[in-house]
Amino acid sequence: MLDFTTNEANGVLIIAFEPTDEANYDWQSTQRDWLYKLIESREDPRFAVDLNEVNYLASSEIGFLVTIKRRIDRQKGKVVFFGISVLVVGRAARISPQAMMVAALVTYIVKIVALAFVVSALHGTTAFSTRTLGFTAIGCILVWSTAQVITAVKIKMLYVEPEQRPEQQSAQRGG
């Protein structure tokens, strides 16, 4: 199950999720109802959902996030999800290394396309220096990519299957 904390920064409500072993469903539904009411009562409908601590989402938790997104949309609000690419790549890694690589490339391409849309939407604006925006974007991309590489190196993933005990080997052979 997911636990969450909320805090506010510059008028944006940040909802940070983290996994928990708590199986008290009454508490979960009470907390979720509280969060729904908080979302609906805010005058400033800007939200950020932080999923950096989450490694796995069950279908009910995905439903919870979809409900949050829909309630924010009803308020004509904006929501940004953080840490979603790490979650997608981590889930794909459970399938196969090839799926993990495809997921990593797709999330990277989505980020580049999103950046292209932002830059094209800001074309011709005089509110800031476009050269500074370009260098800042390149710097952010390099820092983000470096952080992802460091995270991938620190995660201990088995690349060699551990040795099996003799009774497991005979069970696999049908004997």
C-alpha cells in the first residue's frame, strides 16, 4: 500500500508517496478521503505528485493516482508527476533487460519531445533569453541523465542466476 505526505511550496501542493507495509485499509480509505477533500478545497489548483520512493504500484494504487488526477482536472488544476520514468524502467526490468532498455529509451524520447513542445511554444517570446533557456535545458538533461546512470549503478541487479541447489535442479528436469 502507499502512504503519502503533503506539503506546500510556492503555492504548489506536493504529494509525496512512499511504500508502506501497513494493511489497515480503514486508515487508507480515511487518508484517501482526506486527500480528495484537500484537493477539492484548494483555491490554487497546482499539484506535484512525487513518486521517487515508489518502486512498484499495484492496480488499486494506479486507480488511486488516476482518481487524484481526475479530481485535480475537475478543479481545472495542473498536476506534474515526478519519478515516473524510474518506476516505468524498474517495472520493465522485471520483465527482461531488453524491455528495460526499450522503456528507458521511450521515457527519454518522451522527455525530449516534451522539451521540444515547450521550446516551440516559447518561440518568439521576449520574456527571457532563449540562449540561456537552451543552455539550462542542456544542463538539466545532462544532470538528470547522470543521476539516472548513478542510480542504475547503485541498484544491485543480478546478471548471473544464482546456483541452484541439487533438489531444485532435479525438480526442473522432471526427476
